Amino acid sequence: MTGLVERSAGVRSGVITGMGRLALYRWWRSHVVDPIDHQAVVTRIVEESGWSPRYAFMTMMSAGIAVLGLLLSSPAVVIGAMLISPLMNPILGFGFSLALFDFAEMRRSMLALAIGSFAAVAFTALIVTVSPLQAPTAEIVARTRPNLFDLCVALFAALAGSFAIIRGRGDTIVGVAIATALMPPLAVVDYGLATWNLPVLGGSLALFVTNFITIALSAMIMARYYGFGHHLSSRQSWAQTGMLLLVFATMAVPLGLSLNRIAREAVTVSQTRSLLSERFGSDARVTQLEVKFDRDPIVVRSVVITPRNKTQNSAVLQKALARTLGRPVRLDIDQVLLEAGADALDAQREELRQAGDPSNLESQRINALTRMIALITGVSPDDVTIDRDHHRATAAAAPLPGATVATYRILEARAAANADGWSVAVVPPQGQLPEIAFADNVDTLDDAARSAVMTSAWAAQRWNVPVLAVPGLPGEPAPPRPTLSQRRALAIAALLAPQRIGAAPAPSEGQRFRLSTSVAP
């Protein structure tokens, strides 16, 4: 009898659960799926997700505006590029094709995205190549490492875009949000390719791919929620599910790796801040915290405003931080001391004062670096460009009596040796490049000749000159038996190539060679 009662209770529970699921399904069908004109939505996506000359042109113009905004470090210009970007349509088309198991639409949308990306890369790479501004700006560097906020932007933009397409509400505006996650990283890819800056190229490409994956998968999930693909047979649905899982697993690999790295770095920063706050107490204030994960060991720089009686030994803090993080670490900490008995409000006031006070230690270092570079380049300290975010200092040197291009290269090396973690770029005045001398009947470069070639390449890089004229260099195709002068020119061109400086033919000058920035058309 007891077993019969238990079986009856189990049957009733199963019936109730089944009725609940049926009620939920009916609500979903009546309130979510039925109000949508699925055919109209699919027709619109198919019409707008393919390639067209207008799509390619608008993508190129949007990418061109974006890369100019990045080079100028102007967020307003970058936003202008997003307003005209058409990248939303093919990526949402790809996401919906995953939901519909529609391989034809998948190919169309991917072809459109590939054509648009190629056109954008080619056009913007040309802009960067001819641009006199090629230094990486804060806007460029900000898009070289994917982070959690970038992923959230892509996720929210995709959900909003899919919702707008399905419900027919404000899709033009949300297209701007999707372009926010796609067009600037694509423009930075073009910049990295044009300047052959591999860290920038790799980081921005990872961000673009990550955002693309996030947007496509989010669009697929939103499409399934609104009933797209619901009409497929059971066999088709199982096949679709397997395919979707395969696509998801394949595309999720770089996203998972990126998220894992970002999460570990975020945890490291959080643990570092927590340890400093715990050691200094509630009356102290951690005002600056920077962790450089690209160093080995990692470098932690921080500024802490603390009462004088709460000061901490830096070596002890470094050991404690290494134990907490479970890895070697180098701690560079500045402790701004308040009078004993100061509280958190006093620390906050001191933080505000420090923000505008040039006497803090970091500002002192930067001021000293600025004065040193200004002194060796013969310019005013105001003419030295300081990039605090990326620790880079640049100055266009004034003409110094008797100074050659090699002189400025030596001055830059000396400044860099005393820059303590900063990169220094000295732009020499336009002038004659050093002479490259060969011994009699010799076509190889000795140490002095190699140094002259490297100095010429260095000057060309500082002047943003991509090609140097090499006397005696043969044209294409190369002769089967080059003369001595041609062999010497070929040796010079071979040394320029690793420096990413091209070589162009110029009239021969005998045994002595002098490269030139004047290239004949």
C-alpha cells in the first residue's frame, strides 16, 4: 500500500511538472513568438546582410574616419565613424543563420564581412602609410587588449541590435552600438598592419574577433528566444544543436583564453589593492595602482597616502604581495605621509591636493626626464611630448652645430639609457644621411658601413620615410650577373629590409654610397 501511494504521488508530481512546462510553453508561444512576423524579419536580414558596392564603400569610409580619429586621439571623430558603419548587418545575418541552420545565408554574410573587412584594411592601411602621424595614441593602445568591459559592450550591443531587428524598433541607433565594438578595433588592425607593429596588430585582431564572436552568438541566442528555427523537424533540430555546439566550441576558444587572462589579471589587481588597503589601514588611501603584466616579474606601481605612524616597509610589502599572488613581483610604491592621527578625510584631501601638485614623485621623475631630453635635443621642455599612459617621450631635435644624423642617434641612445623604463624617440632634423664606404673590390659591409646603414634606417623611421634611394640598386627583375656596384647596393637593401625600410634604385656613385630620402617616381 505504501508503494502504491508513493507511485501515485510521483505520477501527480510528474503531471503537475508537465502541466507547468506546457503552460510556460504556451505563454512563450503566445507572448513572445506569435507577435513576431518571422518571414518579414528573415527577408529583411537576407536583403541587408549581403555584399553590395554601397556596403563596401560605406565600410571603407567608416574605417577611414575611424583610423583618422585614432591617429588624432579624438573620440569624437571615432564616434562619427560608428554612425555610418554598416558592419551590423552581416554579423547579425551570421548570427541568425546559426539559429536558422541556414548555410546559404551564413556564406553570404561571411562573404560580405570578409569583403568589407578587406576593403577597410586596404583603405586605412594606405591612409596610415602616407600619414605623418604614426605614433600609437591612447585611443589606439586602448584597443589592443580585450577586457571585460569590451565584452560587455559587444554583448549588450548584440542583444539590443537583435531585439531591434526582430521587433523593428530603433535598429539604426543600436547599429551604432554594434559599430562601437567592431569598427575601432578593425581600424587598429589596419594601423598595426600598416606600421607592422605586431603587438598592436595581434591585440586589436584579438579584440575584433572576440567582439565578433560575442555579437554573433548573442544574436543567435536572441533569435532562438524569439522562435526562429522553431519550425524545423526534430532531426533538423538535433543536427542544428550539434552544429551550434560545434561552432560555439570552436569560436569560444579564443574568447575563453581571453576571458581567462583578463579574469586572472583582474583578480591580481583586486588582491593587490586589498593587501595594500589592509596593511595601511582604513585611514590610508590607495590613490594610484598600476600593474604591468608584460614584465617578468610583474611590476606593481602604487601611490598611497597614509598617516606617518602607518608607514610600511617596501621590502616587507613586496614579500607579502608575492606570497598573496603566488608569483614573483617587483613593488614600486610611493608613500605620501600625513601627520600622525590623520584620518580618511585628511587622506582624501591630500589625494585631491596631490592630483594638482607637481611635487609628487612621479611628476618629479617625468619633469627630470623632460628636462634631460630638452637639454640633449636643444629644445624647450614644453616641446617634449610626454605620453604618461605608455611611458613614451618624443622630441624633435633642433639643429646643433656640427651634429650629424649619427650624433642624434647617439643622443637618443644615451637618453633612453637614463629613462628608467621609458622609451625615448629623438627626431633628427632633416639632413644628409651618413656615407657608406666599401673597400676596393669588396661587396660586403664592414662594421662601419653597417653602422652607417643602420643610422640611415633609424633616421628614416624617425622621419616616417618608408623607402630610401640606394645608389646602384638594380631594378626588377634583378640581373643574373650583377655588377660590383649592384651587389653593394643589394647588400645595403638586404640590411634595410629587417628595419622595415624599402629600397629604391638611384644613380651609382662609385665606391662610396649615400642613401637619400628622394625617391624617383
